[in-house]
Amino acid sequence: STKDPESLLTGLNPQQREAVLHSGSPLLIVAGAGSGKTRVLTHRIAYLLATGRARPGEILAITFTNKAAGEMRERVESLVGPAARMMWVSTFHSACVRILRKEASTLGLRTTFSIYDAADSQRLMTMVCRELELDPKKYPPKALSSRISALKDELVDPETFGRESGASAGTANDFDAVLAQAYTRYQDRLRAAHALDFDDLIMTTVHLLQAFPAVAEHYRRRFRHVLVDEYQDTNHAQYTLVRELAGHDPAMDTDETDDSPVPDAVGPGELTVVGDADQSIYAFRGATIRNILEFEADYPSARTILLEQNYRSTQTILSAANAVISRNPGRRPKRLWTDSGAGAQIVGYVADNEHEEARFVAEEIDRLADSDGVRPGDVAIFYRANAQARALEEVLIRVGLPYKVVGGTRFYERKEIKDAVAYLRAVDNPDDDVNLRRILNVPKRGLGDRSEAMVAAFADRERISFGAALDRVDEVPGLATRSLNGLRSFAQMMTDLRDLAAKGGGPAEVLGAVLDRSGYLSELRASDDPQDASRVENLAELHAVATEFEQSDPEADLADFLERISLVADSDQIPSADDADGAPKVDQGVVTLMTLHTAKGLEFPVVFLTGLEDGTFPHMRTLADTEQLAEERRLAYVGLTRARQRLYISRAAVRTSWGVPNEFPPSRFLDDLPDDLLDWRRRESSMATLRSGLGYGSGFGGSVYGSGTPRTGAPSTRVPPSPPSPTFGSAKSRPTGDAPSLSVGDRVTHDTYGLGTVVVVEGSGPNAVAKIDFGTEGTKRLLLRYSPVTKL
Ligand code: ATP
Ligand code: MG
């Protein structure tokens, strides 16, 4: 059922058509967002098949996610029919797995080799460190793991690293010497287990192709067409893999330094790569824009095609995106245009805090449904960090808008949140065996399955709970001294935490103690895995939930808090519209929540880009680094260009993390948006109005911006730059001296509730709680230490 090839060309513009028709040399398509790069790849494949220039088995197409691969296969199938199923359309990782499974014997691997995911490989690394008796404080397993991962991205194997770092010769610095040793041992252990970790999949395939020319030739003969989407995000290992599979550029073979005696037995396949240097957002994982910028140098015979017409967005959205990205230094300027008209203005909104921001988003989605028939499935909400999803999720749950969180687990299903909640439950209920056993060895404290089984057996015999058995651990027979000590100190920690709760420690305080004493937080902080950084942020978010809960009801204790959490967590289980059973209804789809990173390559009619604050987006840890800021700006470009018709941008003047409300200045990216593109529904927060009227500055202490150079071009209505707590980590050391001492009758302002009068004061110092009448906002009980209250 092959289509008429000509029909595959209709509807393409001249450059796109040229890209589809091109043959005979490597092809690079560079173009801005929404210019049809992915569409050209799809049509090119379909055209190759329809004209008989290629058979499906000769095609290898690489996409960035499995989802994208599935969509591309479907698209090609709809264009040329079921023969398309023979093509390889996959991610780098799954293509490598397929090759390795077939060639396992060549490498002395079992065809059934296991693939270790991040958690598995982390566990293995911890074992290796223990075997090598490394001090985990000096050499955290996570730090070693992520260095090894980076080495693998660069195709540096243990021997090479030993040589290059000087470790083999004994001249390396301490860390590198240890790293070399751990890397070698780690690879030995993987091999003994017939396992490969994620990064090995690519590195091993490259080594396979380089070490066995016959194997390489087999694949070059097979894949006459290699096509790569999102080429700007390939790292060195992936780049090399593509080169090995597609063959070297024949133009390079005249190079006199090339000492390969025989030319490739088969000519090079046709390589097509498409990408956009402005959308490179994985440099932190070793991706290098160099691969795209220097493609022409690597493949001298390559043809480069530029696409300039954008088919996705309105001119307004495009102009905004262009304005933001054009500030990046050293980029090749691009002129994207569209003939789809100006479209609606971008709607801007300044919320007082993240809850109000979420409320604005939800109300707006509702309004669009009424006025424009926008369905939930047309809408995406983006944020920089996973932790920001919670406030959004809570509002969407409350108003009953169906949603899904892509590329992330719903907040209360995340491992770190479940772990923390398990601790709280075990503190609250000493006989909660399930939760107690969940956390017994989390974080790892050498209490393995064997010790756990012995305590459990003892509990069975004595007919007591596991928790009660822990309190009598000295009576448990057969425990090794090390385990016994470990169990004792675990039991002691739990007793201390329970004492804290019994003495009136609120949920936030107990949670803080749990995270500190268990070592959970310090383990995450010691890691340089970006995922762990987001776990820390999520825990900070949970702490914020606890703090708010305390503020709303200072009498409430740990049990009340746990009850409230289980309610929210349960409503998490409500099936979304597309999996609800019952009578079929018109599929309205669900609102999509995702981080900006996962949004790459996608498009939505309506996009909400939230959290546009300096310190949120751009992310706090990038503010001091030009390179990283440039990557944040590219991420902003990716975000803005996902929108087809309507774009909303919002920020919260105050965002709470680790229980501390912090005032954030507007994102610098907002400065770059031309005024006429924007319709500000609300320009500043009510606290800013209040503050400028009263003529005082930020109520929060300690500024990370204080010493920074002022940014230019800031509108005069801007709130003075002021201080987010730089990281979750430092929040604990936040001076608490700024809790105002209040008496009945005092007039105060609160950043959210506005003007109020103190009605009752209870307690003093850090535990002072005040009941304050905020007029129409109601009367609130506030834990002053955490409340943005200023005495007038
Ligand atoms: P990104 O950089 O975000 O990955 P892209 O360059 O891959 O974007 P596509 O996703 O391929 O762009 O295309 C963007 C949108 O424009 C899609 O909806 C696509 O169907 C549409 N499109 C592309 N080319 C044309 C065309 N010639 N005529 C009509 N629509 C087109
Ligand atoms: Mg694309």
C-alpha cells in the first residue's frame, strides 16, 4: 500500500522538500523550533520507502524519547503502510540494546545480560565502596557514580582513565586515584554479574563497532540510512556511535594521517541529522552543541539546509521566543517567521504566591473552556523543577480538572516523599511495621535483609510488633555485633524522634529532625546527581506543606498532619478522565504538567509557563555561571516555542521552600519580552503595592542578590531584588530573630493577607503564635517564625 511518492512532497515548503529529496551526502538540517524538522525526518523516511530508494530494514531513526519514537513510527506507517514496522525507530539506548543482544557473544556477554538502572548501579557502587573500604564522607558513592557516568559519556574506559589521570603511574590526585580504582572494580563487578549500566549501553556498542570491523561493516551494510532527531543533545559517545554506524565521510579518507589500510568495504550510509543549537538543554549531561556547530567540519561533503518558516506558533509567540534567545552570546542568528498572523497577546500574571499562581492557571483553563472550547488535553503547564508541581496539582485536584504529570511521578508517589512519610508514620505509630521496615535501611545503614529477618523472627516468637522487637534488640539471638549496634542506634533514633513529637514538636519540626538524624538529607546533598538535587527540592516542598499546615492550625499534631496527607495522597489515585471507566464520554484529554526539559519536541495549543522568577527559572544554581545561564535561556526558548496559539507566563512574588517563604525577583527573561506582546492581567503582587506605598524593603533577612550588580532595564514598579534562600540547605540556618515580637492590638502587614490587627499572642521566641484579624481575609493563627508578618 505504498503511497504515491509525489503526494509526500505536497504541502512542504521548498527547503523542506529539498531536505526530503536530498541524496548522496550527509545532510544537516538546522532550524529553529517548530520549523518542521521532525516532520521533514518523517517525510524523508516515508519518501525513501515510497520511492524504493530504501527498504524498511535499512533505516535507523533515532529520537530522544521512546514516546517520540512511537509517534514517528506511527506517522511513517500512516504515510506508507505497515511495511514501516521493519524500520528501527528508537532511542540511542534501545538501539544499542538491540545491537548488543545480537552481538553479545562477540563481547563474551550473555545474550540475556541485565541492564542496571540508576538505582541498581547505585547499589552496586555502594558495595564496591564498601569492599574498597572507602570513607563514604570523603568519597560518596553517588559522587563516584556520577563521575563514572560522565567518563562513559566521553568513552573513557577504566584503563584509559587510569592512564590519563596518572592513577596508573601513581601521580593522580587522591580523588582521581580512588576514582580509577572504584571505576575498575565497578566494571569488574558489572561484568561478573553479566550486567551493563545505562551508560555502558552506548560505550560498549561503540567499543564493539570499533574493535570488530566485521561487525561494524555488517551494520553499515544494513543501515543505509541513519537519521537523528534532536541532534543538538547528543553527547560524545552518541556522536561517535552515529559516526561508526553511518560510516566516515568519504571526503575525510583523503586525509594523509588516516592510517587505515583498507577503505570501508561498503560506502558510507546516508546520514541525516536535524537539530537546533538554540534548543540544546542537556549540556549538564555531557551533550555538546559542538556536534551540531562542527558537523560541517566533521563531514566536509555535508549539505546544510536551513528552515526558516515556523508552522507552529503565532507571530506573537515567536517574537517573544526570538527576543529571549537573541540575548545569548555566540549564537548564529536565525530569522524565524510565520504567516499565521499575530494571534493573541501573551498573558502575564504576577501572583502573590505559588498557590495563587496555581489558582490563576486553573481559573484561566476553566475560562478558556467556556469561551473558546479549549479542552483540558489542549493545555500544558510547564515548570522548571519538579517540586513546583505540587502547588499546581493541589489546585487541579481541588477544582476537579483532570491532569497527568509527565516524566515525573505524582508528588506523593515519589520515593523520597514516601520514605519521609514512612518515617513520620513510624514515629507516630511505633507498631507500624510496614513503614518501619521500609525505612530500616533507608538511607543505607548496614541493616540488611538478614538482620531484618532475625528481628522479624524474634517478633514473631514473642508475639510483639517489629517495632517492639527493635526496642528489645539486645535479646534477639544471633545478630552480628555490627548489626546489633546499627539496630540499637536506629531504635534510639526512633525513640528520640517520638520524644520530640510527644513534647509537642509540630509536624514540620519532626520532619526536619527525621531528615537530619536519619542522614537522608545529607546523603542526597552529598550527591552530585541532578536527580538528587530535585529530591532535596521535593523534600523541601514537603516541609513547606508541613509548615503551612502548622500555620493554619498551630494546635494540630503529627497525627493530624498524616491524616491530611493521606487524604491528598488518596485523591491522587482518582483516575484521570482518560482511564475512568463507565460510559464512554467525549475524550476531553487531560491537562499535561511537565518540566521544561521533558517538553522538548512537543507542542500544545495552550501553554502556561510558570515560576518565572530569578532563582526559580533561571534556576538558583545557574545564576552565577554564564554558561549555565545560557542553557537556562535555551530552556526558556524551548518552553516558549511549545505554544501554538496561546501563551501564559506567570510568576509568584513569594514562593515557599523548606517552610520559608522567600521573595523572588522577576525572572530576567521577562525583561527581554517586548512590552507590546504582553497583556499583564496583574502586574505586581499586592504585597509589592503595599510595600512601595509604605516605603520599606524586604522583610526577609540575608540577601544573595545584595552584592550582585543591579540589572538594567528593570521597570520602576519592580520589587527591590531580595532574597530567596539560596538552597534548601541553608534554610535551617536562616536567622529566626526576625520573628517580630507582637502584642495584642498591634497593627501588622502580612505579605499575603495584607493589613491586620493582632488579637491574641501565645508563646514566645521561636514558638510564638499570633492570632491576627485580617479583615476580609479572615482571622489567621500564624507561627510567627515562619510568617511574613511585619509590625507597623
Ligand atoms: P522542534 O524544534 O520544537 O522539535 P520541529 O522543527 O521539529 O520543532 P515539527 O514538530 O516538525 O517542528 O513541526 C511543527 C509543527 O508545524 C507541526 O505541527 C507540523 O505538523 C507543522 N508543520 C511543519 N511543516 C509544515 C508544513 N510545510 N505545512 C504545514 N504544517 C507544517
Ligand atoms: Mg522536532
